[in-house]
Amino acid sequence: MSLPRSLFTFLVGMAVAAGLAAGARVLVLGLPSEEKAPAAANPFEVIQEFPGGGAPTETAWKVHWGQATSRGLYLTGAWFKRGPEEPWMKVLGDTRVSDIFVPYHGHKYPGFESTRFWDLSTSSYQFQLMTATRADAGPDGKLLGDPPVVIKEVRDRGIIWKDTSSGASRRGQELVLWATLKAANYAYIMQYGFRDDGVVACRIGATSRNFPLAPLESHVHNAMWRIDIDVDGPAHNSVYLMQHKSPRPGGQNLQQSEDQHVPFNKGKEGFADWKPEEFTMLHVVNTKTTNIRGEHRGYDLMPLRQGTGRHYGGESEDCTLHDFYVTRSPHADKKPDTELDFKLLLMKYINGESIEDTDVVLWYVGSMHHEPRSEDGKFVKDKEGNYRFARVTHVMWGGFDLVPRNLFDQTPLYPYPE
């Protein structure tokens, strides 16, 4: 049982005062314990309180997950609790890797430019999650599912703040759910992280073996994400394009920059491109709820990118010509949500509907360019005496973060005095 808020605040304040006076680190806490979280309502629900280790709850996540052939691991809902007495706040609905598009270059192996895989939407593949093992989970991970295919971990995520005045600091933690999709020679690690400060970290990692018929051919792994964002509930969300504008030669003031938040595609379904010089991001706000400063509660989609993949192999590849898309969810019109296929974005889903003050879906393309290297495996001799490239390449990661903006009234997990 959690301590009353008044007693909890008093104890934390006393500890912080002593720690700050001594210039020491504060709140050195253990990892959350399994016993501390309430019992899950169903086998596809995970509830994790932070910081755990016997300490009073400060924040918490409740996550619902699902699995399916040709889909892998996905989320069906996620809720965040900003404080021990705060209600659960909806953050995500159905969130998943919608597809993985892998086109090969065809320079080292002429003819392989037509080798272009859609790993999830090609129904004949029927790729499935691999059975998870204790070795996968490590010493503290928990196997989920029957048979087990998902791993739950609670990880130390390193330093989250350090005070220059006192020297005080704190380390953070995150709940991680991950699974591995076996896609022929490739294994894709689908990973969802939920941090104690409200951040959601979505990652995909490509590992296992290079394509056996063209092991040294460069290629691109395009991870195509579908994010049903529901900031403080789905009904009243609006999307903005965040742009950093630097001065241009010939301008009036070459030292002055500005940041802009403009309605995404003028408030209609559409697309936008990531521009590195503009630090392009998406900002989703709830138009009805605010924090103590009157700022609308929101989340930013912050890309983690190596570069940008553009592919021109036909109509089905037109969805790679842009990096961000926003659509109105069918749920906004009380319809079943059948809009899950990334390839159909430009052909069927985007038709000019309003994406202001409604239920919205974000779509994001993150590309990983793989130029094979010796570290990707080993040349071995087969029975015929020919050499082939075999064994395993280390994982290559891509993804994005969903970062709170004005979700809190002040810095979370920092011991402000009352």
C-alpha cells in the first residue's frame, strides 16, 4: 500500500534536504519488484510502477499488447499515471510496425534490384514470432505468453538529471516489452519501452543473416510504423508540424532563429517530409486539457534516423516518398479500425478529412541502410567447395521516441520542495 501523499512528500523532502546539503546523490532506488504492481487483469496486460524496490510509487504504466502471424508484437493500448494519486491517462491505442519494406540495390548482384520484400503485408510469408528463451530474457527478464514469445524487462536507463548547484542526480528506469519476428533469413526485434518520465521508446532491430543469394548486396530496411496516438483520450487530438527555422543568407538577422508549430497539412489528412536542418517532429495535443500553466497536454514524435529511404519501384512504393503521414481514425466515426496497411496510405486512407480536435493516427517511416561488411558473418566452404557468407550480423536499430510536452506541471522525478 502506498503512503499517504502528505507523509510521502514529507519523507522525500527530508531525504532531499539532507542529500542536497551534503552535495550527494539522492533517491538511489532499486529496480521495481514484481510483487509491487497490482495483479494484471488479463495475460496481455502489464502494469509497472516506478521506482519500485520498496519505494513509494511515483509514476506507473499500464500496457496492453497483442501478437499475430504476419504482424508480430504490437500494442493495443497504453496508459500512464503521472503521480501516485493521478488517474490513468490514455496515451496510445493500436500501435505497431505496419510493414517492413526491404529493397535491394542490385549493383554487386545484377538483377537483384527487383528483389523487394514486404515482410508483413505479403500474406504468403506468414512470418511468426520466435519462442523466447531464458537466455533472451537475461537474469531479470520475464517470459510472457503461452508459448512464451514476449519478454518483459525493467531496465536501468542511466542518468536522467544532474543538478549543477548541488551535484545531486538520479538514474531512471523503463519497462521494456520485446519480441523477435522470424522473417526468413532476418530476425526483427520489435521493442516498446515505457519510461518512468512518460516517454515511449519504439524500436526495431534487424539481425541474423544477410540474404543468402546476395549476401554482400546493400539494402534498406524501411520500418513503417502506425501509431494510434490518444493523448489524454482519443476524442480531442490535433497534430502540429514542428519546424526549426534558421536564418538564410541575405536575411536581416543571421543570428536569430525561431521554432514554429503549424497545423499539420493545414489541419487535413496528408503527409510531410523530415528535413534535418529543421529538426522536423510531430506534436500532438489534447485540445481540451491543459497543465497548470495552461499549456495543452501533448506528445512529440521525435525521429531517430540514419537517413531517408526513397523508393520508386511502383505504386505500392509511393508510401516511401514521404516520412510523416497523419490520418483520421475510423474510430472517430464509430467505425471499426481496419486502416492498418502502410502501403494503402496514399491510395485509400488519405482523402482530405479533418485531423483537428478528433481521433488521429500517425504514420512514420524510419529507414536503416545496410551496407554489408566483414563483421556481418563469415565465409565458409560448402560441400561443393564453394565459399558462401554465413552466420549472424549484429543488430541494427531504428525507431522513434514519443516525448511528453506540457504533460507535467514541472520536471518529473525531480525532488522539488513543497
